[in-house]
Amino acid sequence: MSIKPPLTELPIKTADSGFYRGFAKDVTITGKLAVGGLVIWAVAFPDNAASVLSGLNSFILATFNYWYVYAMAFFFLTCIGLALLPASARLKLGRPEDKPEFSTFSWFSMMFGAGIGIGMLTYATGEPIYHFQTNPDVIMGSVEGSSVEAVRSAYKWSFSHWGLHAWASYAVVGLALAYFSFRRGLPLTIRSALAPLFGKALSGPLGFVIDVVAVVATVLGVAQTLGFGVNQFIAGMHRIGVGDWLLTDAGDPTKSAIAMALVVIIGASTLSALSGVGKGIKWLSNINMGLSFALLAFFMVFGSTFFGLQALFVGIFDYLAATPSLLFTVWNSDGVDGSVASQLAGWQGGWTIFYWAWWVAFAPFVGVFLARISKGRTIREYVLGAAIVPSVMCFVWFALVGGTAIDLELSGEAQNAIIGTGLSDQLFATLSAMLSDTLAWVFSVAVVILLLTYLVTSADSAVLIINTINAAGDEGPKARPHILFWGAALALVVGALLMIGGLGAIQTAMIIGALPFSVVMVLMAVSLLKAIWRDSQREKMGLSYFDDESTGPSPAE
């Protein structure tokens, strides 16, 4: 049986001179216009923007719930399958002689800091506390909300959102990009991962559309994460005594506070982005990982340790046992307000579907970044480092930090101070309930610093990744004006959406932006599976599948 050689050349037209030298002008300019148009629309017509976004959001959550659930299940099964099958697990993301560029600690630190650090700081307390009060088991009457029995189900659902599903979606994108870039020599950009399906057609309009969709999804996905971080950063600044001007009487961030936070965060992240991955981003990632372990150690020693460890092990067991059914569970409303079916559908739309859209929107950014720093690692090593270890790290955080908050509420020591405050303030409220005023202030300062490093790491990594996509996968063009533009664009998107509708407006825009890229991600996973299977056939026939030893490019595999 004959088999075509793999595609090893994918020309992407870039400008030879001028302001856009080294960049694919069609992708770069279109992406800038799309993001700029969103900002202008949100600022100039806030009521119309809020109304339209809300309507689209409701339509997507009601219509595409099956799609998101089944797509995420596909990513999960793809990742686990590739890591377990010996034929694929031993394949290296690169040439046989390639070695990893970064140490294991720096590699993991950069993955974790860019991938999920901010959300973890916000939700490690907030999500277990919320699901402790209500979750599908409570809605269906299996357990009573806010009871000791509800703790177990709270962690099952929390872990389901922050476990292997989330990291598998990132890992699939990064794996596909690394495979085609480092084994085939294709550009490190989103369109390259679809080479086995569409071949050289990706050099034209099809590839242009794919990369633009990835850029827009990246901006909106990162905006979602930064939005949470900005709100929590402001809440922390208020806790440590910066001033009452940071919050309104209703407890929401003021416009002045949002502007101040964005100037600090985006200013620092832009400086870091200008220094590149090997300097600013690497060092910031190591710093925030060290601070994360220090804060975790504090909760291990001074928090509700036994309660948290029990929640960790029982929660992991329940999560793994429930995963086969959770993979494909979709709840639909029966149209009756207050019915069990409607409540379950509302919960799933507000939590699970929202999360799946968030991970999808964040995946082009994290995926390109994971690929960029993972050259030389095997697929099994990659999946272990990019999906399994980060999931366990999230579980530990949620169990120790969130478990302490739940225990303080169950014992009555917190007196509803944690449950009664907003999501962005719950970690600080937990510290306040645990410690004396002085120690609570000290540790609140540490959390604010940690949060700032996570925010800067996410923002500067995003700017570099957007520029990499715009430059047809080339990291070479530093192009300070473009780095400055995308730094400012991120700040304006976050600020504009926060001001027209708070985090809800950012969530809505992100869910809308994630939908087209979810289609691209499914095609990337199919493309990766096809390429690995074809390479196994080439190996059996004694043929090479590396870029400089193949017999020549073909229209498609």
C-alpha cells in the first residue's frame, strides 16, 4: 500500500517591509479591526451591546449545550488515549535528538501560570462554597444544601470543572501544534494543525479565517481571565487599606479602580512581553509558582488540614467514579420555571457550559504557549505535564483553600462572612476569618502580589502568542508597536466590558467568541489522530515523517 509523504511546507504570505514587516497583514489587520470594533461598540453603544450580547449568549447556551459537552468529551478521550497507547505515547515532539529547552520546574510553572492561575485564586474558595450550597445533587434531592453531606458532592462538581476536561482541551491544541511544528517543520500557528485535513489550501483564505478566529477567541478568553483577576485584585487592594474609592456602595469596583488596575497590570505585562519567553515570562512564572506553593503550605499548616485532605481524596475518588457519566451528561429544561429539569439546565448552563466555553476560548493562547515551550518532550510526558499534574494541583488548591472556607462556615466561626461576600472577595474573607487582623493583612498582601504575578504572566504570554499567530508562527518579529497595541487592546476590552456589564458582559462575549473556535479544535484533534496513524503506517513501511527527510510535500496527507 502506497502512502503519501506528509505536508512539510505551508507558505503563509507575510509583509517584506513596512510597519507590518514579518506579519501576515490580512490576519493582523482583520484581528485588530474585530477587537477594535468590539471596544468601540461597547463604549459608544453600551445598552445595545449589552442587549445583543445577552441575547446571543442565551441562544448559544440553549442551542449548543450538546456540542460543548460532546466536544470536551472528545478532547478528554483523545488526550488520555494518546498518552496510554504505547505507539503514540513514545513519540517525541521534535526530532529524536531534540532536548527540552526549559527545566521541568520552569516548564510546569509557565504552563500553570499562563493556563489557570488567576481563575484558581478566584474559584478555589468560591466554587466549593457555592456548590456546598447548591449543585445537581442538591437540586435532585440526593443531599441537603449547606450540610455536611453536601461537601462531598460540592467537590465532585468542582473537580469536574477544573480537572482533566479543562487541561485536556489545552493539551490537545498544544499537542497538535507542537506535533506539526516540531516534527513537520510547519509554522507554529493554528492553521498548521489542520494540514492533514486541508493541505496547502491553508495557505489561502481558509487559513486566514482560522487564524483570525483564534486571535479573537484568544483576546476574549484572556479578557475573561483578566476580568476575574482585576476584580479580585481590586478587592484585595481594598482589603489591605488602599481606599474606599476602589468600591461602590454596592461593593462593585469603581471605574477609577478598574482603570488603575488595568494600567498597573497591562503596563507590567507589556514590559515583560518585550523581554520574551526566556526572560520575563520565565522568571515571573517561577516567582508565582513559588508564591503559590508558599500560600498552599500556609493553608496546609494553619487551615482545616484534615477536613481539606479528606475532601481531596474523597473528591478525587468521586470525580473519577463519576467521570464516565459526566462526560456525556446534558440536561435540558422542560420550560417550567422552578422545575428540577429547568434548575438542572440552568445550573449546567451557568457552570459547566460556561466553563467549557471558557476553556475553549483560552485554548488557542494556552495551546500555542504549551507548544512553544514543549519541544523535545514525548507525548506521554507532555500529557502528564500539561493535563494530569495541573489537574491534581488544582484539586489540592480547591480542597485545602476551599475546604478551609467550608469548615469555617460549618463550624460557625466565619458567621457567613465568606458565603455573604462576593466571589472576588471570598479568599480574603477566608483569611480574615482564620487570622488576627494583622496576620490577615500580611497574607492578603501576599495574595495581592501573587495575583499580580499571575495577571502579568497571563497578559504578557497572551500578547506574545497573539503576535506569534499574526506573524505566521514566527517568534522573530518583536515589533514593539504591535506588542504595545495588543497590550492596550486587552486592557480596553476588559475595561469596556467590565464597565458596560461587569463580568457578565465579558463572560457573554467570551462564550460567543469560543463557539467558532470549538469547531476548529475538534478538527485539530481529528487532524492529529490522522497524522499519528499515518506516521505509524509510514514507520512500518520504513518511511520518514520528519520535515527534512520526506520525499516532498503533497497537497494533503
